[in-house]
Amino acid sequence: MPIRGQIVLFRCARPPIKRIINEGSRYLVPREDGHVLAGSTEEEVGFDKQTTPEAIADLVAFARGIVPALRDAPIEQTWAGLRPGSFDGLPYLGRLPGLKNAFIASGHFRSGLFLSTATAVVMSELIRGKEPQLDLAPFRVGR
């Protein structure tokens, strides 16, 4: 299921912070070009990738409240993307039912980057016909 995440990009001559700042599901990311990325929302709204004034205002207030130097930084851009989620929070991993050579590795939501290595290992084993090191039953499609 798609989970919308909205983001704000601030334009700065130099980044006012040097490291990523996390607060719960929200974050600030300094970029080498001086910009600062503020994100992100988590919204179950189907496949709607539009930004909303309320969410953008909340992200701007969050960013400027934590980093006062952003109060004078103009907003360069705002956008929204969709993260692939699942109904129970676990990704879908394994063979697709009824298809001989079709596999799935999806639904990682916000953990895709962190789980990518482990996912690659177990999916590689499965695709090559080896028994995966991990029991994939909790991650099966149609659970």
C-alpha cells in the first residue's frame, strides 16, 4: 500500500547544520550544495502524490524550530513521493504464488535502505534454488 511522504527543500548558501538530525519520523538532511532537506510525513492517501499546505507548513515549522538559521532560508521546492508499505509492517519476500519464475521483494516502507542487504541475500538464495537462511513464511504474499 502506498504511504505518501512530503518533503521541503530549503535553499541555503551554506548548510546551517553539518549532520543529519532525526526527530521521530521527521528529519533534516544537509546537502553539499548548501540545501537542507526537511521530511517527511507518513500519510495513507492512496496513490495521491500531491503536497498539502498543512503538511508543508508543519515541516517548515519543524525545520525552522530546530534550526533557527532556516527562518531566513527560502523554500526551493516541495514534493511528495510514495513509499511501498504493507498492512502489517513487514515486507513481502518470496515467490509469487502460481508463477514459476516470479519473485517479490517489496513493502519495506521506511526500512528499504536498511534492509536492502539482507533482502538481497535471501532473495538471491531463493532465486538460485537454495534454501534461504531466513524463514520467509512471515513475509509471504497473501499472509
